[in-house]
Amino acid sequence: MRLTEFQELLHTEFGVSRGDTLLTDHVIPSLGRTGAAAIEAGTDPRDVWRALCAEFDVPQARW
């Protein structure tokens, strides 16, 4: 998944402000770091997206 696609999904699902805050401030337990840190460390944005969706009970049809 491209980073631009990830950001579009993030902002559509959570809104711009909340999505950006979740990405930079929320530690995702399954990744052991924030989404931004995970992406910077080389984690595929798709894996970060799926982890956020699982944690915040986003219906799987939107993953």
C-alpha cells in the first residue's frame, strides 16, 4: 500500500485531525509503537492500517 493511499483511508475513516493524532500519538499494542514510528521503521502502511482498524473496531469490509 502506498503512503498516500494509507493517509486517504486514515482520514476518511477517522477524520483528518483524529487520524493524524492516532498515527503520531497512539501506541498500537500489536506493533509496539505508534503507526508513524512503525512506518518510519519500514513497516508496510497496510499492516499499520490493519492494526489500527482491528484496534478501533473498524468493520473488516473497510480494511
